[in-house]
Amino acid sequence: MHEFSIASNIVEILKEKFPSPSARIQKINLEVGKLSCLVPESLLFCFDVFRREPLIEKATLEIAHTDGKAFCKNCNCDVVITELYSLCPKCGAFGLEIERGEELKILSVEVDYV
């Protein structure tokens, strides 16, 4: 379950970016690629473990999913894929070059100061 270490890293990044003891994060917007092998429900569960941190105790975690996108060298097409190691949906070739879908980004953070 690598979601626990990812949740821990998110909290550490937020603590670095918002070091003020009066900072209280209200909302965290993440972008998670569908090819990232991340289970969103597990990430939400693991994130709850860190709620004892005053910085995030009331924060909501919003997850936007990014489709997988790849380039097929065989037919020179950009294609949408839903799994790693997919065959090209247009020509059936193997060995697509992943261009998008493995992301895990903090897109934005809403923070208040008390």
C-alpha cells in the first residue's frame, strides 16, 4: 500500500509550504493519472490517518482523474489508454510510449489563517 507513503509525503509538502502555526488547510486538489496505480479510496483512507496535524485536520482532499494518453510508433497516433502495457487500440501494436496518465500533482490548496 504505497498510498500511505504518498499521503505522508503530501502532508510533509504542505507543512513545508505553509509553516505558519496559524495556517489551516481547507481543501487540497490533486490530479491523479489513471495509470498511476494509485487507489483513490486508499489514499483518502490513509490521508485521514494524518488528521491529527492541525494544518490539515479539517482539510478535504479532492481528486481529479487524468486519462492515460500514449503515442503509438507503429501507426503514428495519439491514443487514450486505461491500463499500463496496453495494446494500441487502433492498430493492436505493443510498446506504446506513455505521454500522460501517471501524474500525481497537487494542483491547488485552499488555506485560511486563524
